[in-house]
Amino acid sequence: MPDRRGEILDEVRRILSVELEIEEPADLHHCLARDLGVDSMGAITLAVGLEDRFRVKLSDQDAATVVTVGDLVELVQQAVREAGPPDGPAPASGSASR
């Protein structure tokens, strides 16, 4: 399975910017809470957004170990590896696909 860290990092940055309105550019070494100001609700928003985008499930137990952006990227990368390839094309959001 290809390495998707760049794609995952881009999605983390998009969620931080668009959904959480965090202006600070996120790098792998940034602490989510201390450096970027992500609170518990922001962490949930990040997790749900990443789960939806990459079609994975992040456990609360695993998510509790995440401190940095890099930790989050690695967690999602591992979940993608474990999930394996998708069974087919992703359904279109909000509409029936044919």
C-alpha cells in the first residue's frame, strides 16, 4: 500500500484551517494543543473529518496517544494500512451515484 502521509497531512491542514479556523500553519512537529490551540472539540472534529475522508475508524484509546500533528498522521496512516484497499469507488457525498 502506498505511503499516504502527504495526503493525510494535507487533510489535517485543511481541517485545521477550514473547519477549526486555525490560521497557524501546521507542521509534523507541532503539538496540537499547545502550538495550534486544538481543544477537545477540535480533536473530535479532526478525528471525524479524517475518519470520513480516509474511511477508517480511529479508536479513542489510540487517539489518546496523539500529541503532535505527526502522531496524528502516523495514526491515520496505520489505520489506512489496516483497513486495506477500498472495496470500490467511494460514494458521492450527499447524492446517489450511478
